[in-house]
Amino acid sequence: MSNAELDALRERVDELNLEMLKLINERGMLVQEIGKAKEAQGINRYDPVRERNMLNNIKEHNDGPFEDSTLQHIFKEIFKAGLELQEDDHRKALLVSRKKKPEDTVVNIKGVEIGNGAQTLIVGPCAVESYEQVATVAEAVKKKGLKLLRGGAFKPRTSPYDFQGLGIEGLKILKQVADEYDLATISEITSPSHIEIALDYIDVIQIGARNMQNFELLKAAGAVNKPVLLKRGLSATISEFMNAAEYIISQGNDQIILCERGIRTYERATRNTLDISAVPILKQETHLPVFVDVTHSTGRRDLLLPAAKAALAIGADGVMTEVHPDPAVALSDSAQQMDLDQFDEFYEGLSLSKSTVTK
């Protein structure tokens, strides 16, 4: 074969490359349209039966020189790329996405603006145990000029025999104390049936890690005019976390605070593994404010301050942490709650600017 003939063959290969590129891109555009149609009809984008039929059709029309297995591998990669195109289109459409809303969402909680560039704290006991217990912590919170008081009334626990919280009575105690000290209340709600009742007692609905994909609860929280603090699930990806928030915002409620609280990994030095990189990712990908729960992510009092500093340094809008008058006798999570003296040291160590504190 002469050089001229070789060059001619190579030119034809180049032509075929461009023809294939045009066809692949044309296929991609068609796949995108199919994805939009499926989404509108509520149909799953991935259809394994359809994929198998296409592969069988390719095999039947294969005249060589490639083996069937080789062509099936090539086309499966094309199918995979097409599915990723559909998923990218879906992500672009998320209401929580910064592409949908470039400006930051500011969540207003009784005069405290979350997401306006300032940073603040959410503080309180793991569980509401008594009026005296909550009031003692509330007094410490108030003295520091802080405004946001947390306390668990419904406590989803790993063991059914552990303290499950005081329920509605706990919410009443939290509300009574908050009114006396002019604080805003944050508490976890675990059932859609409790949403309406809780509206009278709390200023922020917390949806905990174990309920991040309780879709009926998410929709119920999205249907009311009350801010929602949504915690990341124990093993949830950031994409799954964002889609959980999408359930809330799709019902009309955009007053959402995302909360990174550590994820489950093989590491046992801490209770969970604080995914600190999730903060800037969520700030870039969504328009929602982001908090970090340093108590549940680390599970260690000695790590609360450095973890909180890291959270604020990397851009979190605030930190959530737990304080109890006497952690040794706490009915839940005694090992990770700070006492009042430790809270003083923690607060001073953070050196929050005056702009972050509501006086």
C-alpha cells in the first residue's frame, strides 16, 4: 500500500469520526428530550428493558469485524452517557439549585437573619427534660446575646428502650422558656401528623438525619409557612441531601437551612465523620444557608471548638451545638454535651463578631 493510499484511508477515518460525533450528539439531544418527557410523566429515566432491547438489536445487525461483546461495551458507555445527560438536566431544574436562584436565600427567624453573611449559633440541650433544665441553658444563651434555642421533644433513638423525649409536653416547656427569655425555638418533628400541632410551639421545624428521606414528612414541612432545618442523612450523598430539600421547596416553602451533621464511615475515632467539604459544595450548588452540627458529627467535647472554627472558617452560616446544665445525668447523649462552663469557653474561643450576635 502506497503512502497516498494510506493517507486516503486515514482521511476517511477522520471523516467517519466527525460523522460519528455528529450522530452521537444528535442522539444525545434526543435522549435529553426523552428524559424531559419521562420526567413530565413521572417515569423512571433508566429503563433496563429498553436498554436490553437496544443491545439485542445492535447484536442482530452486527456484521463485524467487531465482536458482539465489544460493540455492546461501546454502546453501553453511550447509553450511560445519555442517562447522565438526563440526570444533569434534572439537577439543573432543582429549585434549590443556585442555577435556579443565583442570590442567597435569607431565612428570618424572629429577627435573626440566617444566610445574610453573618454567622451565629444554635444552642440547647439534646433533649428537653424539664423546665428547670431548659431555663438554665436558655439563661446562658440569652446572656451571650444569642437568639436560637434548640431542644429535642421527639427523640428518634437507635434503641426503642432509650429515652424517646417528652413529646408535646416537651414542646410546651421549650415554648414557655423561649417566651420568657425572648428566644426562638428549634425542635425536631418526626411525624407529619405532628407538624400542625408543633406550629404553636416552635419557630423552626427540624428534620433529623434519620428522617432526611421521610418524604411525607418533607412534603408536610414544605406545605407550612415555617422555616425548616434539614439535617443530612447518616449515609446520604450531597445529591440526595439536595433532593430531600427539593421535596420541601417544591411544596412552596423556601425557608430551608441545610445542616451537615457528619456521615457514617469506617472511622470510629469520632461518632460520625464531619464532611467539612460539604459546606462550600452546598454553598456553591444551592442558594440555601448551611449550618454544621459539631456535636453529632464529632460526638466528642474536646473536638467541638476546633470543628466549629473549621465550619465557620470554611463558610458555614452557623454552628449547632448541645449544652446541658449537668451532662453526666442527661437522658440522652451525655458524653457529647457541654456543661455551662465548657459552653463559656467554647463561645469565647469562637470569638464571633458582634455582627453575628443579636442583642
